[in-house]
Amino acid sequence: MTLAVLAAALLHATWNALVKASEDKNLDTVAVAAGSGLIALLVAPFLPAPARASWPWLAGSALVHILYFLFLAGAYRWGELSYSYPIMRGGGPLIVAVAGAFLLREVPSLKEAAAIALISAGILSFASGSHDRRATLFAVGNAVVIAAYTIIDAQGARASGAAVSYTVWFFVANGVVITGLALTQRGRQVPAYLRRYWARSLAGGACALAAYAIALWAMTKAPVALVAALRETSVIFAAVIAFVVFKEKMTGRRIFATGAVLAGLVALRI
């Protein structure tokens, strides 16, 4: 399971890098949502429907993801990938661990709590340097949103009886909601952008869909906080992509942070 979640982390960092590289961050987040929704719609007929008990969770998650995509675009508009991404992803596991203990009655052991804290501290340490305050505000806001939809979708996936089916229908609903909202705001720019960047839309959508399907499947097998912490190791992949592709600095602090994340992963496996 650990290797599967780490693969999901790589996929997640990849589609975020695609958004960061785009000329219009808002429209590119819409393109990823539309691409993943289209792929999910094509796959859905071949999968069993998720149990009705999961439908309210699915609808709630689709609504919360509106904020996620809005905050994501804002964070990447004003901040670097290697700064904004760790803040968004690093705060989530700590919030999920606390909320999970109260809402899901999943209280981590002392070793698990220490590992989660170490991973989260390492992830947050990636975000260094002076940056636009707007990037920080959007990124912190998204950390809260990420924790919220993680709890919602963990409950939904468990209630669905079929985590992959739940994920597929979530992306269908999410694609419809995000694209519809964008059409009301940007009008004809949306279909024009999708026609021009259809390959990026499908590539990013496929990465997003696969990454989240793996994560939700894992949450039906293990405590949510542990999966959330493992999934957010995507910051290591994002840091490498930022260094190689965007020529962002790989500072000594970020190298130390990588070591902290890896130490947390080792602690989880002991």
C-alpha cells in the first residue's frame, strides 16, 4: 500500500506542475477538472455504482472542491511551486490527524503521531524564503480545504463499498461543477482554452484521477491520517520538478526537509 500511495503522490505533483507551467492558472485548473471528469465519465459505465449512503458525501466533496481549485489557482498565481505546494500539502495531515481522532475515532499511536508530525514538519520546511503574502494566504486556506475534503471523501469512500467507483463519480460531478462555474465567469474563453490545450487537460486529468483513486482506496484500508501523511510526500517530487523544470532553487533547508520526510516514512514502516 505504501508504494501505491507514493505513486499517487508523484502523479499529484505532476498535475500540479502542469498547472504551474500554464499561462492561465485559473483556466488550467478548470482544464484538469474537465479532463478528469471526461475520463471518469467514460470509465463509469464499466464500474458498479457506489452505494447510496455515499452520495451525500460525494455531493459535499464536489462543493468543497470549488474552493480547492480557486485557492490552488491563487496560490500558483502569486507564489512558486516549491513554496505554495508544501504549505498546501503540509498542513493537511496534521489537521486530518486531529479531526480524525474526534470525528472518525481514529487515534494514532504514539509512533504514528510522531511520524505524522515529522512528515508534516518536513513538508512545511520546504516552504522557505520571502514570498507574496497572497500566495501564503491562498496556500494556508487550501491546507484547511484539503483537510476538509480528505475527511469527507474518506467517509464517502468507506460508505460507498467501492472506493474506485466513488472516485470516478466524484470526478464526474467535480468536472461538471467546476466547468459550469468557469463558464459563468469566463464564458467563451473556457471552450476555447479546452480546445487549445486538450492534451494538457487529459494528461493532467488522468494524473489527478489516478492519484485520488489510489489515495481513497488506501483510506479504506488504513487510518486516514496515515494515508494523508504518506500522500503529501508529493512535495519531494514537486521540489525535484520545480528544480529541474522551473529552475527554482534547491536550498540546503529543502534538502534537510527531504531528510525529515524520509525519516517520518521510515518511522511509519518500523
